[in-house]
Amino acid sequence: MSSIMDNEFEHGFQRVDEYNKEQIDKISNSFKIIIEQVGEDSKREGLEKTPERAAKAMQFLTQGYEQDASEILRSALFKEEHQQMVLVKGIEMYSLCEHHLLPFFGKAHIAYIPNGKIVGLSKIPRVVDVFSRRLQVQERLTHQIRDCIQDSLEPLGVAVVIEAKHMCMQMRGVQKQNSTTTTSAFTGEFLKDATRKEFISLISSRLS
């Protein structure tokens, strides 16, 4: 597998993105065909490099297929006797709807109750990234995050709530601009009413 690398400088920092050249070439050709089929000239100045740029964007937005969320969690597990709720809320989430290939985006709120092991807090948002950077539906995404944390950490319980706006509803179809979709998934202690209510109260509050 050959790769190509892009170097960009933003605000004094260098960002390096690596791409699979064979995939980029194939996806670029497909985007070129789409551009021409909708009635545009793929060779005009503004569109000449669009197929390659779109291909790189698509490869970036679907890189979750090449990543192992469970391994990410297992790489930062620590023994700890803490058995109270650990909550990471307001995690930014961006994904592509598998039905129309349009974005949906919002916030993920994730909590777990440790059972002898905790995980580095930065790994939880990374799990969200792994599963969201695939062609998705919000319902499956919610359950994949929950199951990955449950299987990898073996906690006393996991709670996941995702609130998202779907461009397939806002740009086309029913065209409802202010609609938000909320999905949830729970295991263990979070199936108990009192624990679940505490979680909902915490993600609803604004702590200074």
C-alpha cells in the first residue's frame, strides 16, 4: 500500500495527513464522474482539484474503519477502586448518515461506573471518533460506543446519550431546521431508575 502525505501550516503548527494513494485515485475518479453527471465541467478551474480534495475528505471522514476502539481503551487502563460515576459530557461528534452520505453532528455524553479499572479520560472521546468516522446511523453509533466501553472496561454500568442534528432532515426531505434527534443506551447500574436519573441530571446541568 502506497501513501501520500499532505502538509498544512495553520496558526504556526504543522498538520500532516496521510492517505492511501490507491484509494484516493479510485475515489477521486468516482467524484469526477459524479461532478460531470450533475452537469458540471470537472475541468474548470474551481473544480479541477475537487475530486481529489473530496476523496481525501471522504477517506478522513471514514478512517474509523481502520481503527480499533477497544485497543484504544485497553492502552490506557489503570487499577483504581473508585466506584462512583465517571462522566464525560459534551463530546463533539461528527458522522455521515449511511442513507444519504450527508453529515449528522452533535454532542455525546458518556458515563461509566468503574469496577476496579478506570481509563484515561481522553480515550473516551477517541472511541466516539472511531465509531462516528464511519457510515452510520445514530442508533447504531450509540450502541457501538456503549458496547465497546462495556466490553473493554467491564464496568458496573455504562450510559451513552447522543444529541444530533441531521442534514438529511434539514437540507432535504422534510427540511425541518430545528429538529434534534436523541438516542440513549444503558447497561448495568444505569438500568436502575435512580442511577439513570442522576446521569440525566448531570448531563442537563451547567456546571461552572
